[in-house]
Amino acid sequence: MLVMDDEPMVREILTMILRLRGYRVTEAENRVEVLALVTGFQNGTIDVLITDRCMPGISGGDLAERVYEARPEIKTIITSSYSVDEMAARHLHAPRGVPQEGAIDQAIRTILEPAPALQ
């Protein structure tokens, strides 16, 4: 798992929480580090990228696209520390509802589960 956030405290806390939950985590400070890590690791070493939605120089969505181009097997979770009101003021799509405890664990499990077989 790869965690990228331009705010060091956010990145460190998220990394600590994920490690306490048993995940192997690598941190990146910026898009350059993310892309270097993604292209340098062997398949399967990084299975999930967790990144901020709004960062200097690139959006989380744009970063996810670049990672997908290099390594389509890596899944991405895009997070934000903005409140729903702040996101609306910035004209960003705001998710409905308030994230519940364990939401990040559920998101990780969901994207790592194999897709059901087509019949």
C-alpha cells in the first residue's frame, strides 16, 4: 500500500493507523515520489494507492490516472480533509453522508476483493 499526502501530519497519521491495522505501508510526499515508487516496485508490492484529492501541482484524480497508465492493477482511494461545505465552496463533488469509523478499512477491503465471476 502506498500513502501520498502533501501534509506530513496527515500522511504520518494515516500511515500509522494503517500499520496498526496490519497493512504494509510505504509513504510518498509528492507525485514524483509516487510515480517513481509505482514504476520501481514489482507487481503486487503496491496494490493500493491512498491519495489526497487536492494537492499542489496535481489532483488526486489526475495522479490516479497516471498511476493507472503505469500500473493498471493498482487500485486508488482518493481522500479529502475538506468538509462538505468547503468542497462545495471550491466546486468539488462532495460525497453524501459522514464517513463512519472503519470506513477506510471497508474501502480497502472492497477494492482488494476479487470481482465476482460472470455467469
